[in-house]
Amino acid sequence: MDHNDRGTLRTATSVGVLLAVLGIAIAAGFVVANDGPTGADVLTDVEDRYESADSVVVHANVTAEHDGTTNEYTVSTVTADSERMRVNVSNATEYAVFGHAENTSWVAGSTTEAPIVVRNGTVVGQSALSGGTNASALSDARSEWDREWDHEHGGVTPKNLSVSTLLEETNATAEFVETTTVDGETVHVVELSSPERDGRLTLWATTDTATVLKYRTTTPNGTMTVDVEETHFDVSPAESTFQPPGDDSWRTSVDSIEEVQASADGPIAVPDETWSFETGTVLASPVPAVASQYTANGSNLTLVQSNASAFSEAPDPDDGRTVEVGNRTVTITDGHGETTVARWSRGDLTVIAIGDRSESALLDVVAGTEIVASSD
């Protein structure tokens, strides 16, 4: 699948998220009135219908048209209250699954080697990496794809949306267009637009149950049409529906530096002998990496290292300070709490060191860290 197809799959996934949001609090209508409803009335009635449901299951077909090409996807969503949702998007060759439950979001699919799980804003790697020191390591180590996903979807939850917010706090307008039929159902049609956006959103919803049957987004770049095949209210999905897949094959726990060397694909960074190895993990996703934790005289040190381009090509943070340590150019930043983060590269290998010592003390650790060959 080429870059444009992957981008379209990601867009379709976004449509799935929007469908899930629709299952809680947005768009289209039901009002019985002799002279026809207003657009705002239609939106408010459907908001009430979806918000009053304990859960909503939606199955839909998505058609994306862009630059003369057409792509089709199947989207299924499940929502339960304002904190749990699951979205499945697929076509003939690719699939993606997104889930959210309380403080945990995750994504899996045919383009990822293993599920990417984000809990409380931090990519989950292993239990030993759950503290403040190690959380900063994983945050710095996240892949560009994961960063993009988190930027686009991490703050989206259904409870953030409402018709009153949409219409009262923005310049958006909702215009009632007509009452017509779709697949034998009588529906109201509403068109949403905003002077700040070059496009419009058109929605069709039944007049008797305020259920969305169809919606279409139209912009100068193309058209996305969602035909809703089924909608079920107040079902009882299993709790596992909203949890990430339980496959742990993407990570391997190790108990010694020798096991780290045996599992690594290339050379690894090892601190001097004053540091005692505590635990480690070899990660296959979200990027191939090795994470190791050490202690010395009450201090903690975490080394995260990878040959992946997501490490070496990551931009330096705005507050980074560059210093020379021997023949290494090291970028220093302040981590979470009292921690300090150092990053440097040698060839394709990039190493991130996180410690709870001062900057000067961490630079001493960097100076004493050796790059040793793996034991293939």
C-alpha cells in the first residue's frame, strides 16, 4: 500500500473515531413540527438521543474520493459512556483498530508489528518503566507515527463535544435543508458549515428515532461519504472490547546484561562497573529498542537505545543544551521531576540516558558508558 493509501486509511480511521463520537454526542436530527425544524433543533435532538443511550454500536461503509481516485472502507464502532470506545477500520488489504478506555488508548493494525498502548500520556513498555524517570525515556522514544496519532487523537473524547459548544462557541452554522427519504426511511437533512473552514458537512437522520443514516464531508480536496448500515442502542459489550490486545510477543524481558547483548540486533551501550543491572526489555514496537535499568548508591539510571530512524531523526527539544563529552556530542534536557536526560548517537545507534543525578553527574555517566558488541 502506497503513502496515499495509508493516509486515506488513517483518514478513514478518523471517520471511525467521529462515528464513535456520534454515538455519544453529535449531529443530525429529529423534531416534529408543522413548519419544519431548524438545523440547531435537529442537532440537539440527536445529541439527546445518543447521549441517553448506555451504549451505541454502529456499522458503516466509507467512500473516500480524492484526485480522481476512490477508496472504500468498512468501519465499525462501539461506544459505552463517555470513556470507552473501539473503532475498527478495514479494506481488502489493510486494517486498523483503535480503542480508548478511561486513561488508556491503543492502536493496532496491519501496519504495526504490535499494539501501541498509551496510558496516562506515556507509551507502555514494561512495568519496570512506569516510574517518572523511565516514563520520560519512553516518551522521548516514541515513534513519529505514534506521536502523530497521539497528537491527532489523544485529546479526543466524546464528553468534550456538544451541540451548544459547536454552535455557540464557534462560527459554525447548522441549516435545515429538507425532509426526504433514505433507504425507505424518512429523514431530516442538515448542513453544517463555518466561514473558517473551506467545506461543509451534510447529515441525514431519521425523523422518528433521531438516528444518523448518512453523512458526507465535502472539501476542495475531495469527498468522504459515510453510509450507516446498522445502529444498535443499549447493547452490553464485553469489557474486553475496549482493552488492548493481550499479545506480549512485541517485548522480551531480560534479567542480565548478557541477555540484553544476546537479544540486541547490534552494539549496545553499557555504563561503567559501578552500576548494577536491575532489569531490561527488548522491544519490537512501537520501534525496535532496548531499555535497561541500573542502580548505584541509591541512584537510578535508565538507558534506552535503538538503531531506528525515529530515534536518530527526532528533532532536539527546544530546551536542549548541547555539550561535548569526550568525542560525543550530547544533548541535555530536563526530564520529569528531578531527572535529567542525555541523548547522543554513534553511527546508526542512538542512546538516551535518564538519571536522577545532576547534569554534571549524568555527563560523567555518559563519559563512562561504553558501546559494546552484541553476542549474536
